[in-house]
Amino acid sequence: MQRITILGATGSIGVSTLDVLARHPDKYKVYALTAHSRVDELAAQCEQFRPARAVVGTAAAADQLSALLRAKGLRTEVEFGEAALCAVAASADTDTVMAAIVGAAGLAPTLAAARAGKKILLANKEALVMSGQLFMDAVHESRATLLPIDSEHNAIFQSLPQSYARSPKGAGVAKILLTASGGPFLARAVETLDAVTPEQACKHPNWVMGRKISVDSATMMNKGLEVIEAHWLFGAPASQIEVVIHPQSVIHSMVSYVDGSVIAELGHPDMRTPIAHALAFPERIESGVGQLDLTAIGTLQFEKPDYKRFPCLALAFEALEAGGTAPALLNAANEVAVQAFLEHRIGFRDIDRVIARVMHENDHGAASSIEAVMAQDARARGAAEAIVAGTRQ
Ligand code: NAD
Ligand code: MG
């Protein structure tokens, strides 16, 4: 029995993970579930999966959850706050941690799981973007197992040899081809992008996801974060990572080898496939996702990304090249700008303007410690909030 902690159980990835787990009660047992504020949903999940522990964001939410669980006659222990998140991620009573909190809030518990040598199923790409080298060092020092959940990185992982040892050198890899759908605004006239609404931005053509990553997909910052994620996961320099727009999202990414071979993973755009893959690795389990019928799809298209349409993608490459805490700066400015856009405080094209200004007006030093990264994160958030406050929609 694998004992699982799900950080961010009420989110899109959390719910898909529970969907897969429910299909295999003989193989997996839920140890802990966490959510920020959606207490009713977490209570329903606790009733179905009977975890030993549940964690929420605040004392008030914990009281609310405790009352709901008591009324159902459940004995799940209820805690709140970051220290409790870290404790359920690092507990000796859990084997596997699904890291599915969105944004920088996921860094501390994901890192706690890494330091405790857990099997980590990584959806929370922001944690890796912020702390790349430090996070990978923690994984290697404690012999944790890191398996990518992001569909592209899971596809790349599946397309690399199992003996792959942290670098494209020696494995005959020429390039990692990271596919991108292009999001909802791939074909929209660039001059009209300023006028798009959060609702339009969150309407992804292929994937159903949380609101933050949906906006990131519309700006293509999501692909930018994924370039940085691929750099750390697979030890590839920026020059060996190429973004290819593929609007159908059937090919989830590819690896191109020096002999001309290209290996890809294909499937329906449904996160239960990479989740099931990582849960069962190196075995395979049923995920609830149907078989792919290529004849029903008919055509697969590819094109180069346009950096004028998607300046966030260029900013992410710039942050990766700059190194140090530059990716943490990029990530924090993006989180603030996306939230401001979702709250109608700035327009869609202000997102890249805010990030560019934060990146170009602030120094980025070495990412020498997690404390240094978190300090940079806080500085960048302050700078981004000030720019947002001065931006009229
Ligand atoms: P979501 O918004 O649907 O869910 C986020 C989860 O995090 C919720 O359970 C929420 O309670 C929790 N959370 C939010 N803020 C928190 C905080 N401050 N402290 C503690 N918990 C907090 O997001 P999602 O779409 O499931 O994405 C989760 C992560 O997975 C993101 O990093 C995203 O980039 C990544 N990801 C998602 C998908 C997808 O298909 N949804 C695909 C690839 C990668
Ligand atoms: Mg992805």
C-alpha cells in the first residue's frame, strides 16, 4: 500500500488525483489531504477517503472543518498553516506526496517532502522555478524520487531512456521539444488582446485547469515556467529546449535525438494520464482516460511561437539565462500580475508589462539559500503591487 499526501487536494490536480486513487483502493491509501479555504469540499473528500490528517489555511477554517468532520463521525486530525503542511508532507507515515498547491505557497511543503526523501509527484512547477538548484540538491541529497506531473514534463520523462542521468550529454539527446497549445488567444488579433476578460482568458481550448494556470496558458507564461522546469528536471540548457506550438495538445512533448529520431508521448489532454503514470511508475495502472483514436483527430498541426504575441515566453527565457534569483523574481511578479488581472485591476497586456518592469528594475542576486529566494520573492511582490497600483485599466 502506497500512503499518499495530497497538497492542494481541492484543486484541479488534487481532484484528478483522487479520481485515479478511487479506482485503485487496493494499491493506495490517502494519508493526508490539504486545502486552503474550500472547507466543504475538503470535508466531503475526507468522508470519502478517510485520511488520518487534514490541513487548511487558517484557524477559523480548521474550526469549521473540525465541526463538519465531527458531525460526520470522522476522526481525521485537523491542523492549519504552513508548519502543518510541511509536517504532513514529511511525515514518516506517508510515502508519496502529490505537490499540487498553486504558486509559491507550495514551495515550503514541497521542499519538506524533498528533504524527507519522499516520492514527490510534482505539479507545483512554481516551486521548482523559484528554487531550481536548491530544490534539486535537496532531492538528490535525501534520495527523494521526483516524478513530473506537468503533462509536458511527464511526456519528456517517458520519452527519455530510463537510464537518463540528469543531463542530455551522453544520452544522445539533441533537443527537448516542449509542445504548447498556444492557449485561447493564439489566433486573436494582437491589438485586441488588451480588451480580453478573465473569463475569456480562463477558457482554455483543450484543458480544464485552475484559474492561475489558465491565465498563464493564455499569456504563455505557463510555457515559460515549463521551460525553466524542464531545465531543472532534465539538466538541459535553454539552448536545448525548444517550444513548439501544437494547438491540438495530443502530443504532450517530444525528445529529439542526435540520430534524427524523435520520441513523443501522445494522449487525450486529461491530467489523469500523467498522474496515473507517476503514481504507478514504473508499472502502469488504469486512469479512467480513454484510448486515443488518431483517425478521429485526423490532423496534427505545429507552428513556431510568436514572441510579440507572447512576450511572457521571452521574459521566462531571459530569466533562465540570467539565473540566480531571476526566475523567482519572474514567478512572483507573474503571480501578483495574474491575480490583479483576475480581479479586474489591470488589463491582460499589463501582465507582461508588470513582469518586465519588475525584472528590469530590480537586481537579482545569487539563489544561495531558500531564505534568499523567499526574500527576493517578497521584494518582487512588493515591486509588482506598486506597479499594479500605478496602472489604470
Ligand atoms: P487550483 O487553483 O485548481 O488548485 C490549487 C490548490 O492549492 C487548491 O487545493 C487550493 O486549496 C490550494 N492552495 C491555493 N493557495 C494556497 C495557499 N496559499 N496555501 C495552501 N494551499 C493553497 O490549481 P491547479 O490547476 O490544480 O494547479 C495546481 C498546480 O499544478 C499549479 O502549480 C499548476 O501550475 C500545476 N499544474 C496544473 C495543471 C492542471 O491541469 N490543472 C497541469 C499542469 C500543472
Ligand atoms: Mg503543462
